[in-house]
Amino acid sequence: MYAAADPASLTRLVHEFYADVRRDALLAAVFGPRIGDDWDAHLARMAAFWSDVMLGRRPGVPPFQGNVYGRHMTLEGVTPAHFQRWLDLFDATARRLFETPVADELLVVAKRIAASLQYGFFGKVEVAGPSA
């Protein structure tokens, strides 16, 4: 278990989480058609995103560049159930890999991201956090 987040631990989080997403029928149906066979590039972008979000900008490391909100708003068929499953899987992965204080911090950020995206899809937050 990781006691702190660093680029390597966040990369592992991203890879394990998205492995779960790819195996999950509900989430794979939304992400699979969009990402297709380009998962390596997506995982690298997500690892950069989570490193920037959790660790801040670091000298010598290019910052994440992308429009997370805009890219997600183009997904079709997204429902509150997708957010629930995403948060449940993210929470389980974070708690499997990180000690509780770090997992809690990761989940705060994940819930903030999910809330922002839900406002875009539904005009309000439908799912506040993991179901457990």
C-alpha cells in the first residue's frame, strides 16, 4: 500500500482503475467505442492528469493539456448509473492501492470531477459518491 501519492503510484492507479473500467460492461459500453484501441495514449494522458491534479506542476514535467470537460460532454448515453459505477470502481481501486488518508484525498478529487461532469450532463449532481 502506498502511503503517499507520487507519479508512479498514480500511474498504477490509472492503469488498474481503467483495467476495471474496460472489464465493466456498463462503463466499457461508453468508453470503449470512443477510445477504441488507443488505450495506451489514454492511460498516459490520464496518468499525467492525475499527477498534475494531485501533485501540482513539477519542474521539467510538461503539464497536462486537454479539455476534460469538453471531451466528456461529447460522450453519448451517459446516465447517473455510469457515474455511480465510475465512482465505485475508482474508490475501490484507490482503497486497494493507497492508505486511507491518500485514498480519501483521491476520492475528494474524483467526486469533484464527477460533480462537474454531472452538471454538464444533467444540470445537477445526481450521484454524490460511492455507494458503499
